[in-house]
Amino acid sequence: MSKNPESDYSYQAFREALEPLLRQTYEAGFTAGYITGHDEGRAQGYFEGIAACTPAISDGLRHGSPACGRIMQALPAMRGDEDESED
């Protein structure tokens, strides 16, 4: 079997034409994945931070802190919980 030089040339030309598009697609996908992962990690850290502060806020509320009371009332909204009392 002999190779057709013309088919080798067309394959090489196709590959050279396709390479920039593949590189651009790869970089766009990588950037989108990085941004999504960063945002999800940031949100998780935010919610973990709120969860870590809740016992201290609760303790302050037991000791009569009005500021802790306001924060405790705002916690469901900060967590994204729906307020069941609003109907």
C-alpha cells in the first residue's frame, strides 16, 4: 500500500487549521471551570463561616446582647433559608 502524498498534505493542513480553534476552546473551558470552582469554593467558605459564628452569636444573645439578637434574626437570610413566618 502506498501513501497518497496529497492526503498527507490535506491532513496536515486540516490539523494546522484546527489547532488554534482547539487551543482557544480548551482555554475557554479551563477558564470557565476555574471561575465556577472558585465561586463554589467561596460560597462554601461563606456558609461555613456563618456556621462557625452561630454558636458565639447564640451565646451573646443568651447574655442579652441586642446586636447578637439582630444578627441571629438575619442568619436565615444570610444562609439563604426561606423565612417560614412570611406567608
